[in-house]
Amino acid sequence: MTRTYIDVHVLQTVPPSNLNRDDTGSPKTGFFGGVRRARVSSQAWKRATRLAFNRELDPASVGVRSRRVVELLADEIRSQAAGVEDGEATKAAEAVLGKVGIKLKPARRKEDPQESGYLLFLSRRQIQNLAAAAVAAKNGGDYPADIKKVADREHSIDIALFGRMVADQTDLNVDAAAQVAHAISVHAVEDEADYFTAVDDHKSADDEEDAGAGMIGVVEFNSSTLYRYATVDLAALENNLGDPTAVRLAVEVFLDSFVTSMPTGKQNTFANRTLPDAVLVQVRDDQPVNYVGAFEEAVEGRDGRVRRAVEALASHARELQTSFGFTPLASFVAGPAAAGLSPFGDKRPWPEIVPAVGELAASRLGGATAAAPA
């Protein structure tokens, strides 16, 4: 039995920013180690990662998550069967989704096609195959006996990595091969407020008008050095994708996209996009290990926190390895501030590490067994 996990640890400093807002517009935070930390939810960084896939993958390798699945399928049906009218395509799409067991409900606007009651995640190939089945049935043929399986084969890379939940057809669920932790700051934070004004250009040119602003507002922000963590279960990924070439591609694309992406919250306001200060990738055959315990005691200091954070991460990783005997198969180190991680491996350019991890992952495929779901 072979298990392989790819752990990704990232330390990244961001300037004043509001990457991920709560329901009041404030930056998300959380208590850890007795102090308030900046926090970016796993959902926010997973979406940023998934959007980054678009710069590296063919659109056919990326899925679509939407309630408007009838519209998506109807569009594909019309592309496969020339001359099909909108109404016919919509009925055919509704019929094939009904055969799969997807429940639909009226859209908000009466003139729009029906929608699923939740976001439905489908790969492009699944959309194409369901549309083909609908076209065949419309032309007098029968639906495939395994029509439900048509929606459960040929998963896209993002479905294989992040999973899929289908509320009313649980046998279509896909267990995620990747887990992403909420990013938290390695130190305590206090939110600040940016009071701003916007000038009315036309009004300000009128000498007889008052000099008041056209509008005023407040934007909350903080700045932080974040610890980010994700892990990929290679066996689960192989189970979801099947094709070893696709598995290696998924590993490499996920690594690069997770490490270099950033949520876009208030980005136009703060221009806060940065790259990581330090990255540690470890390939393991025991279990995934999150090193967040390195920062249970908040990092302090007025002369910068990155160096102290790197030292704390390295120390904690070594102590865990000594205490529990969990030794990685391989470690890869990158980033301008990663010198303190040198005991785990030579620092290398990130573009060299991504294919190196992909090659190691490919060598581990075959006969791998995924961890049983909890």
C-alpha cells in the first residue's frame, strides 16, 4: 500500500489590504494562540487558485460551476445540432438533467430557463457528453443506460482537486483530492480604517460651489505575514482522474497556481498583490502535516517578521520530525527569504521545483491507495 501526500507551506507578506471580507466588509480574522489574526478563508484561496488554472490549462480541462446548467447544456446542444431552436434545446437540456436526477426550479426571471437549486460543478467533457445524449434522444434514440455515469466520468482537473457535492444525487459526489487551510497571520493584527473622499470633478470646477467632497467612505484593512498551507492526496487525485498524465499535470498546475495566486478582494484599492517570501514543498508517505503550530505563539518584532517566521517554521518542522519520526520523502525550498529552510533542501527557483515535484509524483503513481474518508 502506497500513500503519497504533497504538502505546501507558504509564508507571504501582504501590505495594507482587504483580501477577504466578512458580511460587514471588514477583513476576515480569527483567534489563534490567544490573539486575533488576519485570516483568508480556504474558499477564497481555492477560488483564486481555480481561476489561475485558466492561464495554464486548456478550457476543456477546467470545469464550470453554475446554477444555470440548463442554459449551459442548451448552448452546447445547439452547437452540436444545427438548426435546433432555443425552446427545443432548453427542453432537451431539462430532460437529460431530469434523467440524471438533477432537480430544477424556476429562475428568478420568468423568461430565463430553469436552474438547479444549488451550484452544480460539471467538467466541459461532461457538458458535451450530456448534450450529445440529449441530441440523440431528441432525434429518436434512447438515453444511454448509464446516463447518470455520463455526469460522473471525465472529471476536470478542478473537480478532481476540489471535489463536488450534488445535494440530491450523492452518488455523483466527488471527494476532493486537495485540502486548503485558512491562511492566518503569524502575528497579532489590529484592523485599521482608511477614511476616503471622492471629488466631484464638475462641481469642483465651479467657483461658486462649496469645496465639499462628492462622497466619503471608510474601508477597513490590515497588513500581515500569512502562513498558508495546502495538501494533495495523490492517490485520491489518481482515483478521480484515472490518467497518469492528467494527474501529473494537475499536481504541477495546482502547485504553481496555489503558490502564485491571490484573492482579488479590494485589489484595485490596495494593489496588494505579492509573491511568497518562502515556500516549502514536502512529499510524504505517512500523513499530511500542517505546521501552523509554529505560530501558536505569535511572532513579534519591529524589524520585520518574515525572518522570524521562517525560523519558527523550520524549528517546528524539525521538532515534529524528531518527536514523531515523520520524515518527508523529499523537500523543496524556494523564495527570497527561504535561507532558514535550507536544512530541508537546497533553495531552487520555483520554475524548477514545479516540474521536479511533478516528476516525483509521476514516479509514485500506480498501486497507490487513497486514505479512507473520515
